[in-house]
Amino acid sequence: MVLDTQSLHVAAGVPASTTGHDPAKRVSGRKRGLAVDVLGLVIAVVVLAANTHDNATGTALLDRAVE
């Protein structure tokens, strides 16, 4: 299984309570995380605020993959 995250900009008008700022990528928005198998098939997807640490994103992805 491979885990990866990506920080994305959000559209204007998106509530500030669901967004954050990722200082490493210099992006204000959201962070999406994907878990895929060795064939590239998606196992789990999570979308969190961009200021969420990658460890928390990974934990959420693993919890979803176990389900």
C-alpha cells in the first residue's frame, strides 16, 4: 500500500473553518490523502484542512483502509 498527500487551493467562498494553511507548500486550502494498492487501485481517500500534519492524515487513511 502506498500513501500520499497533496495540498490544494480552494475556491473563493469556501468556509474558513474547513481550510487551513500548509506552510511547507505555501498553500491555503485543503489536503487530500490517497491510499492505493500495488496496482494503483484506490483503497481510501480523506480530505482534511491543509494545516493538518501528514501523520494525522496517514492515520486517518490507515483507519479507512482497515474498514
